[in-house]
Amino acid sequence: MAIKESKPLTISDKVLSLENVRDLANIIWDQYLKHNNSTDSDTNTSKDTSIIFSVQAAEGNSYVSDDISIFNDDSAINFKKINSIEINFEHHDLAGIKLSLHHGNKDDDDDFSSGILVTGDDDMWVNGIIGKFQDVLSTIPEQYPIRRYKRIISWGFVLFTMYLIGPGLDLLNEGSDNYVPLWTWGGWGKFISAIFVALLFGGMIAAFFIGRIFESVETICPLIELQIGPNHMMTERKKRKQVGIFITALLIPVVLAIASVLFS
């Protein structure tokens, strides 16, 4: 029995159009045609090579085909909001490719995942197919990097809160009655106490508000976003535009006004 290698490739933080999905599917379709037309052995018949395209719509409808035309622009799936796409190619139990795309965020309870699994008895073929997928994935737009900067934003909020309830008060203001020179023992003690209080309360406030904010933001910036179907069904994109308008029109002016008062 030949030794088979399986190599996974995770897909995350991507916004995929129908064209992007079609580019990924074409890699699998090309391998299906190549192996299906191969005459390397007597055991390689049409029943030994198979491919299945499965698409699940948000409204509950499902679509299954053995032809890549399911991803044509005039296909029925392009008029539905799509939740998931599965492609499964197998060749004579020796080679296989599985592609899974699930719209939304990872749910550990439901074993949710999006990615590619390439299996074969030829490691050069396996690595070559993975490389082709990587080339296509590099051209697919990235999701807004909100998770990448989550820690930076969180600590920025903590430091801002510290400024408001600790050292940002009259503690270090030389004109204040509460001023104690920092180079004295009393000054350092007062400074450390203020930092401790600011970290304690600032951390609690930041954890609460930042947690709530990111919960809301992550729902409109899913790890995998399938932008397939009519524009009015792409709810995440519509909500991001609304948030962008809110930030531009209201939040940024308010933050700048507060900053000008605090640092003036």
C-alpha cells in the first residue's frame, strides 16, 4: 500500500467573490480532468475519479453539481446569499483535494473551519497543488485587519483610561495643591499608587467596552466573507459602510475635541 501524505492549508481573513471562488475551483477542476483522462493503468476508470461541488444558501437551499459551471456568472447560486461551499475531488483512492469555505467566524462548538486539504501518494504533486492554491489566495482581498490590531487598540484604550483617572489628573501638575515632586520618595509612592488604580479600573473599563465593541465589529468583518449574490444581500458590507459613516461624521470629531481639551 502506497504511503499518502495529507497537507492542510487554512483560509482565513479573506473576502471572496464568485470569481475568486471560481479561480480556486479551477485548480481542482483541472486536476479532475487530468486524472479522469489519464490511461496510466487498467484500474483507472471513470468511476475511480469523481468531483462534487456543493453549495449551501442562507435560505436553506442547497445546490450540487459535478461540473464547474455551477460557478458561472449566470448560475443560480449567484442570485442567492451563500453560506458555504464544498468541493471534493478523489482519484482512485490515491489523490484527493477538498476545499471548504464557510461564511462567518469560527465556532469551536460546531467544528467550523475553512481551508484546503490535499492528499496524495506523490509529495511533489501535493506540494505543487498547495503552491497553486497559495498563489491564488495571495490575489484575494484581505478582510479588514480588525483582529490584527485588537491588542494594540485595547492597550491604547487602557492607557487613555489611565490618563483620565490617574496621572492625567492633577497628580503631575506642578501648579496643583496635590503636586509632589516625582524625584522624592513620596512622589514615587503617589505615582505608583495612581498607576495601580488606573490599571485596575482602566483595565476593567477597557475589558468591558473593548470586548463589547469587538464582538460587534467581528460580526461585520467575518473571517471568511463570501460576497456572492445580489448586493442587497451582502449585509456585512452594508453595515461596514454604515460604521464608516458613523466614525467619519461623529466619532472622529468627538475624539479630536476631547483630545484638544485634555492636552491643551
